[in-house]
Amino acid sequence: MRTIFSEEHEQFREQVRRFCEKEVVPHIRQWERDGVTPKSFWRMAGGNGILCTTIPEQYGGPGGDFLHACVVTEELARIGLSTGIPVHSDMVSPYLLHYGSEELKQRFLPRLCRGEIIGSIGMTEPGTGSDLKNIKTTAVRDGDEWVINGQKTWITNGINCGVVLLACKTDPAAGARGVSLIAVEADAPGFTKSARPLEKIGLHAQDTAELFFDNVRVPASNLLGEQNKGFIYLMEQLPQERLVIALRSAMVLETQLEASVRYTGERKVFGNSILSFQNSKFKLAEAKAYCGMLRVYIDDLVRQHVQQRISVEQAACAKLVATELMGKYLDELLQLHGGYGYSAEYGIGRAWVDARVARIAGGASEVLKDIISRQWHGLL
Ligand SMILES: Cc1cc2nc3c(=O)[nH]c(=O)nc-3n(C[C@H](O)[C@H](O)[C@H](O)COP(=O)(O)OP(=O)(O)OC[C@H]3O[C@@H](n4cnc5c(N)ncnc54)[C@H](O)[C@@H]3O)c2cc1C
């Protein structure tokens, strides 16, 4: 029994689940073949109140809370859809809401909520990912405009995006204190995208692209918040983003565990079900025990986060534990499926390969361990 969601959240869950079963599940395999989720899906998701759930009604959003966002995350995880909705709804729109001027909010949020435009966040570059303060993309002020030059890679929703929130150096000599966030619209002259989504080993329905900026001019008012405060804004939002990844990981693992119990109970080997072997029962029992522990832990952090935002360290612990456990146990569940586990037709194989990136993006496990260990720096 989970206690963090109210009856109203559970009703919303039913609504999201119905939407997923009807409008998403029948198309996932095609979207995976296409390497992108079509824009028509985004508009439909917006029309059904599934995008940008935490954005207030005055900006065209459903006016929900963080738990509504959690519901969407979990239901998408349950069906194994790998869209960039978390980036669009849980990163781009909150950045605009928290740091954007009233004009930027009015300009972008209603269209993001309706799914008319899709949002991306551009931090990573070919030369730097984990070490964000070393980005090379620059934004130089020229009168009433910013002039942007540089390149970004691995950008989720990159092909489809109508607006990207770009991490740029506005004071290249100042390291982390010289980073700003600037909104760049896709039709800005000089802004181009890679011709096709990057070819990835998983997350095939999620478009991931390279973005290029060649003397791109945007109004000075496209700056989010204050100049050179971008790194601080990114750090402020990271705990929630990492908690969402942890939540998704817990749901993926739970879903695949249930499916694996069913599969091993049905499939006969040497005249008996796979589940009848002691090894299978022990593997499944162990996964169930750890899933239960993970669920209680993550739900408690979600509850704390709703009351008072969790710390950077708490979020690092949550993402580390959830993504590492997911990786370990999905691998063991796949093993119990034999050759069918390696088939793209079965959810476990796709979940296994999709899960791998969770230990890299949003803070690699090693970076998270470094964050957690910082509290002991005084003892060194
Ligand atoms: C599918 C996908 C989607 C993505 N979407 C986006 C997006 O929308 N926007 C965006 O900006 N980026 C995105 N990224 C990029 C992602 O955030 C980076 O890949 C991630 O930050 C790691 O950076 P990197 O790939 O440059 O690896 P590197 O920084 O080169 O790190 C490589 C490895 O070095 C080790 N390492 C790094 N730092 C340390 C340390 N301090 N201590 C010990 N070991 C360390 C770790 O093992 C790490 O995995 C995405 C990536 C993928 C794969």
C-alpha cells in the first residue's frame, strides 16, 4: 500500500493509464522504428492534460502538483515509453516557470502545455558532459540581442524541439559562475539540428540530436533569470530531476518483475515451469525484496520533497541506488527469459537496454558518489 498519493492522484493515474493504453501502447514499436515520437502524439498528450502537469492554469497548465508529475512518470515507465516527456514537462517548463520573465512564461508555457511546441534542454557538448562548467558554447551581448555560437550533443527532443533552453558561457573566464540559460527558438536563423536522430542502443522512441549554433541572434529578454546564474539554477533543479529518474527506475523494475513472474510461471522447460526451479524463485524473491525496499525509500523522499525540497545529497543517493538496483535486477530478470529476453518483442529486453543510460545521464553513478562523499572532505 502506497500512502503518498491522494484519491485525486489515483483518479488522475486512471486517466493517464487509459490514455497510454489507447494512444501510446499500439504505436510504441512504430515510434521506436522511426527513432522519434511524432508531434501529433505530443499535441494529444497536451490535450489530455498529461504534459507540464505542475504548470499553473494561468500559464495554460493543468495546475497539478509534483505528485501529478510522478503519476505521469510512473505510468510512462509502466508501458516502457521512452519519450522526452520528462525533459519537456519536468525540466524545461519548471525552468521557465521558476526563472523566466513574465513575458517568457506567457510566450512559451501555454504552447508547451498544449504540446504545440516541444522543449529541450541543451547542456552537454561533444567535449564536455559531466563537467558542465567547461562548456564552450558562448553567448555574447550585442545591443538588445545575444549572439550564440557553439554545439550541443545528446539533446533529448532535439529534432522535434521548438525551443531549447541553452546553457551558454556569458563569462568564459568565470567557470561555473559564467554560465547563463537562454531560450532559443528553433526557427532562429543560424540554429540547425542534425539531419537525423542520433543512433542509440536503446530509448529508440526518444529523439536525441546534435544542435548547432552559428551566430544565432536572440532577444536579450530570452535570458532566464539573471546573467551568470545559470549553473546555480541547474543545481537547484537537479535534485528533483534525479528523484524523478529514481522514481521511474523503481517503476520499471517493479513492472518487469511482475511480468517476469508471469512469464516464468507459464513457460515450461524440462517439463516444469521456469518458476519451479529454486534458482528462479530465489532470483525473483530477491528482486521483490529489493523492489519493496526501493519503493518505500523513494516514496519517502517524494513525500519529503513535496513538503520541503530534498537536498542534493539525498537526490544523489536516490538516483544512485535506484538506477544501480534497476540495472542489476533487470539483468537477472532478462536471464530468466532465456532467448526471448534478448528479443525486442519482449518488454524485459527493451527495459534492460533502455535502463542502461540511467546510470550515465542526469549524473553518472561515479559523479553521484563524488557528491555524496563531499561531506567528508573536511576529514581529508
Ligand atoms: C540518451 C541520452 C539523452 C541525453 N539527454 C540530454 C539532454 O537532453 N540534454 C543534455 O544536455 N544532455 C543530455 N545527455 C547527456 C548526458 O547528460 C551526458 O551523457 C552525461 O552528463 C555524461 O556526460 P558525458 O557523456 O560527456 O560523459 P563524461 O563526462 O565524458 O563521463 C564519462 C564517464 O567518466 C566517468 N566520470 C565522469 N566524471 C567523473 C568523476 N567526477 N569521478 C569519477 N568518474 C567520473 C563516469 O564513469 C562517466 O560515465 C543525454 C545522454 C544520453 C545518452
